[in-house]
Amino acid sequence: MAKKSFVLRIDEDTFKAIEKWAADEFRSANGQLEYIIDKALKEAGRKKEEKKKDEPEDTEG
């Protein structure tokens, strides 16, 4: 999957909180932001959850 780069302006305190959270979960700040956004999109029904490689495809009939 190709990734798109863009500039994000965020206040310093918020970024420090994201960095701390990321460190607690062994991620980079960028990885943590991707995780947060991905999770929020899925919870809002705006992004389909990807099938795991071990899961069989859903076939009807």
C-alpha cells in the first residue's frame, strides 16, 4: 500500500502526549497517529476492516 505524506500542524502539548502514548506502545509518533486515525475510521464505519490472512473468505451458497 502506498502512503501519502502531508504536513500536520499540531500544538506542542498534544504532540507530547502522542509521543508519550506512542512510546508506551513501542511505536513512533507517526505510527501512533496512523493507528489512532485507522481505529477511528473503522469505529465510525468509514473504513472497512481488513481481512486477516488466516481468515477464510466469506462465501455464500
